Amino acid sequence: MPAAALLELIDIRKSFGAIEALRGVTLSVFPGEVVALLGDNGAGKSTLVKIVAGEQRQSSGRVVYDGIERHFTSPGDAKAVGIETVYQDLSLCTNLDVVANFFMGRELTRRVLGLPVLRDREMEAETARALAAGGTQIPSLRTKVEHLSGGQRQAIELNRFVHWGGKLVILDEPFAALGVEQTRRGLETVDRVRARGIGVILITHVMAQAFAVADRIVVMRQGAIAGDLRTGETSPDEVVHLITGGIERIGAAPRNEQVQPEKGANT
Ligand SMILES: Nc1ncnc2c1ncn2[C@@H]1O[C@H](COP(=O)(O)OP(=O)(O)O)[C@@H](O)[C@H]1O
Ligand SMILES: [Mg+2]
């Protein structure tokens, strides 16, 4: 039995006035699966993930997460059940150190003479363990985040997400501002996140990134799914065709549903 889908989007539509940004999108994401979402500008990628993350509301269609239909009205609603969009930088406080950022809003305290005092050493040790588990090395956890690279900041955000029980993470062009080496490490981090059973939706324009890390490649065009393919069963050429509208190939049928030639038909 295959695992149950973590996320099921069923016939999602979204209009902005006369613009139909999404025209009936149906898509599943499984635990421990990286789904790369590709498509030209305006294809509807960001609108789709904003609906998943509670930043926007669909015009119609259903969002089922962990087997339950959801009606998120804010990003906080989605976050509360383990869905988050990781935007490089935006959720970190650059004037605070790594530990403070890791524990933002979840600080460990003890009472001294009735006053709350931070349990700093424990927080630092827990941050170190969490980053090590995610394969991320930051030389000093007491460094203010403003002194860290974009890649390090992203790794901190992703590891923080996993550590606090996140289940589905959305990455919208996460490596756009990073160099080659940082991007390579970023992809490794995504790989480790997947290995921990997290579902990942990765929006990227870079075909090589999709092929390097994704289990499935989903192509959107003009608000609809133009192709939903296993990475190992497609090619950059085919994906380019799907993005530009050269060919249609909707749905990756499970192997046992593919049409087999009838045995003995010629005898
Ligand atoms: N807030 C909005 N108001 C009006 N139109 C929007 C809004 N957000 C997106 N759109 C339109 O919806 C379509 C899909 O946009 P978007 O989801 O950002 O595509 P992508 O992320 O694939 O580039 C585009 O035509 C875009 O102009
Ligand atoms: Mg976008």
C-alpha cells in the first residue's frame, strides 16, 4: 500500500477579477517527496502555493492535508498544522544570533526569584543538535544572522522548520540569489529534509535543480497542469516542451495502470 498523500489539491480554481490564475489544478504531494513545480512566469505557481500556505483563498476546489479538508484563512493556520513557506531571510531576525532565531517564540526559560531567565546553554545545545541532524554547519551559533550567507540563513530556516514539527515546506525560487556552491548545499539540505519524511514543493526556473533533487516534476501552463511526471521517466527536453506548450502529457500513470500489450494477441 502506498503511503497516504500528505497534500491533495482537488480542482483548485482561482480568479483575480477577469484573470483566471488557476483553472482546475489537481495535485498530490506525498510525505518524503520533493515535487518540483515548473512553468513560465504567470503560469500560476505562486498563486497555487500561496493557497496551500494560507496566504490566499481559492475561488473553488478543495485542499486536503493529512486527510482532512482545510480552510486556512491565514498563514498562521497553515503553520499551525506544519505547512510553511520558507523565504530566504524574511522570517529571520538578522540582529539576533542563530540560537535566538532558532527558538524565536519558543524560548526555554526557568524562574529565578520569580523572574523568567533564558536557559541559554540548553537552547544552544538543542540548536546545535538540530543543525547537525540537518547536516548544516554554522561555525558559531552566537553569530548574528546578519553575518551569515544567504545559504546559511536558508539552512537555518529549513532546519528550524523540521525541528519544530513541520511536515510540508514550500520553497519558491529558494536558490535564485545563491551562487553555485551555496546552491549545491541548498539542494543537499532539501535532500536531507526529504529523508526525514517531509513533503517539499520546490518552485524553480532551473531545470538542473529540478532534475537534481525532485522525485516528480509538475509543469504548470496557463493556470493548469500541463504535465505531472516522475523525474526518472522524463527529460529536460520534454519538460521544456511542456512549459512552452509544445506537447501534452498529463498525468504520470502508476506503472500498473499503464496500458500493456495484450499477451498472446498474435497467437
Ligand atoms: N494578486 C493578484 N492580483 C491580480 N492578478 C494576479 C495576482 N497574483 C497573481 N495574479 C495573476 O495570476 C497569474 C498567475 O500568477 P502567478 O501565480 O504569480 O504565476 P507564476 O508564479 O507562475 O509566475 C498571472 O496572470 C498573474 O498576473
Ligand atoms: Mg511566481
